[in-house]
Amino acid sequence: MKLIGSLTSPFVRKVRIVLAEKKLDCQFELENVWAADTVIQDSNPLGKVPCLMMDDGAALFDSRVIVEYLDVLTPVCKLLPASNGRERAEIKCWEALADGVADAAILVRLEKTLRPAELQSADWVERQLRKVRQGLQVMSTNLGETAFCAGTHYSLADVAVGCVLGWLDFRFPEIDWRGDYPNLAKLFDKLSERQSFKDTVPPR
């Protein structure tokens, strides 16, 4: 297998962490989707990373699809329950919430870095930041004082939440989620001790 991605994307990091936790060998190929010479469309028609290239040439894209596939390849460190019941749905909902916060924050960054200042919309930026704030609040409320996001064990929910919190630290240090939500900070600090998280910290 070959993973196409970047070192800074929270979605690529999520896949890389899952690969590490599952102890799966996978070549990692860097791709800048914003470069004029990008060829990501040859693998993913949506022009996004991550994209997982299979040994037979088939491609999987969208991080949620990729990590769900990877979790069934080996019983090591199961991140999703086998059954399609309530527990699995809860974990996937955590993942969707974390990914949604990341999506909104990324849109803000793109608006501020790629669009000319005179064309930027303050109202649109605020709309996206409101999603980030509300998402963080719900994460904190749902986590409460429990050790992990869903159930009593480390799961894909924790991976997804850890990735978006790390990305906010990286790209939006002005968002004081640590001060506002100490329980999320405690969870993130614990996750950051895992080797898979240490090995995938975005370069500064």
C-alpha cells in the first residue's frame, strides 16, 4: 500500500496514526495539492489527500473510509467494534464531529491565506469559527471526566479528536481550547504520549 498525503493535514495524520497503531507497513508519498504541478487527480478525482493506493492499483479516499478499511486488516489495536451497533455509531459520530471542526477551521485558514484580503468575508469566517467553537464545546461536554471519548478504551474517536486538537495548536494558537476545556487538554496530553502521535507531529 501507498499513502499519498501531507505532513500537516489532520486527516492524513489520522490515517498515519491508525497505520502505526495497527502496525501496518505502508509507503508514504508527499503531495502538495495546492501546487501547480500536483498530480493528485490521477489518484483521487476530488483532488484531496489522504489517498490510499492499494497494491492492485485501486484507490481509497476520504480519511473516514480509509481508517475503517485499515481497522479490519489486522486485529492489532482494534479501533472500532466489529458490530454495527450503537457503540460503533458513537465512535463514528465522534470522528464526524472532530472532522467537521477540522473542516471548518481549514476553510478559515484557506480564506485568510489564499483569498485576497478585499474579497474575504468576515461573516463567512465567523460562521466557520462558530462551528469550531461549538464543536469544541460539545466534545468537552461529551467527554466529561472520562478517560476516553467513547467507552472505556482507546478508539478511533480519540485518534480523530487528538488530530484536530493538535492541528488547532499548530494552525490556530489563538484559539485557547486548552484554557477553555481542561478535560480536552488532559486527553490530548495523554494521547500525545503515544508513539503514533509523537511520530506524526506536524513540522513547525
